[in-house]
Amino acid sequence: MGQRIAVTGVTLIDGTGRDPVERAVVVVEASTIVAVGLESEIRLDRDAHVLDGSGATLMPGIIDGHCHLGGASHPDEDRWVLEDDRFQSMASVAQAQALVRHGVTSVRDISVNGPHLRTAIARGLIEGPSIVPCWRGLSRTGGHGDASGVPADLVRTSHPWGFVADGPEQLRSGVREIIKQGSHCIKVWASGGGLHENESEDVQHYSFDELRAVVAEATCAKLPVAAHCECASAARDAVRAGVWSIEHGEDLDEETIALMASRGVSMNPTLVLLTQWLDQSSTFGGPYGPPYIPGVERLPDDPREIRRLHHSHLSRNLLAARDAGVRIGVGSDSFCSELTPYGVQTLNEVMALVGAGMTEMEALVAATRSGAEILRISEVTGTIESGKRADLLVLRANPLEDISRLAAANMALIMKGGELIKDELPRARPQPLPQATV
Ligand SMILES: [Zn+2]
């Protein structure tokens, strides 16, 4: 038996959605949680390493179900292809480290670096979250994972997260290549994403038959499919084709929401980035096309009114999915260090769920248990329970009282797989108590 670490006196939010428990203790041995209970019920070993969490709140590490550790610096599709690949692979190490230092202990990554980062992190060579790698995602020619201003050959060798394929046959072999590269999930851009005028968000990019081919091939390898869908028809066809999760999904009709709920298809909304995207639009002086707000044909002139419409649409769409029983996760969509800072963006996305109308507890469950279910790692992590991996945070103030407390500066302890990433809790001695020894 190795040395145990016990965090005592905490308010426990276990990630399941159950009410918090006061004066709880969590005991960790090596990489695993070995006991969870009330302070009055758990007697600690004499040599246990005891951290005093009195007044603090303990919760599972955050799970980000959608990010791109491609090492890109800038929010420009040509520049992220032109940047040197080796520089980007080094930059991706810093991006991974930033995530875990903000309490993000697991991610699903869509980038060429993911499988290698996963190995390097698992071997302890570098610091970062556990990674569910997707490697590159499938984009049609001229789609969101292509780049319009650089030669096609360069896109093929150097796009940090896009793999161009058209038609069912190319998609089938694309899925096989992606699996060969170490992917645990297949990402597909079923609609455009607004990088330029020829790939706007309201256009479906893969047909139902193409999406079916992707799902069929992924299913042969027992892998789920995550589909980027920004327009209603793409989401509807993706769900009908059998995908596992809808990414962004800001334009879901009633039929699609009902189908998602009945088939257990999850949704990773993207509130913060879509707001940043709006601000990057030509209307606001940015490089991208006019703002896209599903269902709004003619935009008002007043920028404040555009922002209000956008926020109310995103919120309504998300809450309709939640109300129907669709599992909601957290996806930062961090894709470049400049616009979407890693870790910060993830925490802001959790806060934005509350801003959209979810409760604090719902947002925390989305960021923990639901995230683990979407990543298919819920047997390992996502909740604070005996036998689970020790991925946990201790916060100086309770995020259920104010979600803005879910900030890195408020984290007194970050533990990932039993490893202390940050440790600012005071030491205490084991308290001899009469109850059973764990
Ligand atoms: Zn993305």
C-alpha cells in the first residue's frame, strides 16, 4: 500500500448532481480515489498525508469535450496551415499544460498532435490533461477543415486538424486513416463554420449518405462520431445517420432535439466562441463574414441589438435541448492561443452555460460527469467516487454560490490522476477518530 493523501473538511460536489456534502473527506492512493465520506466516518492512516480543505470545495476535474491542440497561434485558417509543423507541435505542449493548470483534467482533442500528446502525457514526459484523441477531422473540399488560401498539398500535410475527403468512398478510407493514426473518436464537419463566404454556417457540407458512410465505418471500429453542425439540416441528418454527439448545434429544430433525446445523442454547445466569432464578423470590423444568427433573416443595425438577439437565440436553443433531456457537455473549441486561451476558455464556457440559463449544478455536471459520458471515460473519471481516477479540484470558494469562482486563481489544489499539478492547501495532522479504518 502506497502513501495516501487525504483532503479533509471540504464541501464535496461529487459531479453526479447530488446535493453537496459538508465536512467531507476524500482519500487518494497513487492515482485512484480510495475513500469518500464524512469526516466523522473516516479514520485516516497514521502516515496519511493530510491536506486541510476546511472551508473549501472539492469537485471533479473539468472535462472539455471539444478542443484543438493543434499548436496554432492565430485565428486565421491560412496562417494555421503555414505555421511550421514542428513549432506547432511544441506550442501544443504549452496549450495542453495551460489546460491542466486551469483544472481541466480530461479533453477530447481534434488535432494532428492529439495521439502524440496523449502518449507523452501518459508517460509523464509532459504535463497535460488525459486526452481522448480524434486526430484530424473530416471536411469536404472547401469546408471548415480545408483552407482556402494555401495549396491543397500543403493542407494535406500541414493542416493542424482538417482532413479533406469527398463522397462515401473517400470518407470510408479517411475514417480508416484517422483510426490508424490513433483516434478514439471520429470528427466530421457536417456543416460550414463561417471561416469565409464560401463555407457559411447555414450550409450543410456532407449529405446524409456521406454521414452514414462515416458512421458505418467508425462503428466497425467501435468508435463514436462527433459532428460539427451549425445548421438545422446538418444536425438532423447527422443524428439520423447515427452520430454520437453534436458539436455547437446552435440551430436545432424540434424534430432533431426529440431524436437526440430518444437516441441519447449528446450536445457540446459553444457559447463563448460563437460570441467571439460574432465579434470577429465584418459587421463588428473583423475579418469574417456577416454575423450568423439562425432564424434571423435581416439583422438589425444596432450592434447591441445583434448581440442581444444572438445571446437569446443561443440560450433558447440550448435550454430547449436540455429541457428535452439531451445530455449537455462543455466544449471550449479552443483552437488558437491568441483568440481562445486554453483553460481560460473552458472555464468561461462553463460560466456561459449559467449565463444561458442553466443552474450552477447543471453546469458543473455538464463539465464533469456528462463530459466523461460524452468522452466515454465515465468508468474512469468524471465523478468523485471510490475507484475513480483521482482527477479533482479544491476551490477556495464554492462555485455553486457563484459560478465565476470556477477560476484558476481560486483553485487551491489541482490533482490529475493522483499527481499534484497545484497544491496550496495547508497541511494538517490525521485526527484519531473512533470509527472504521479505510
Ligand atoms: Zn472545433
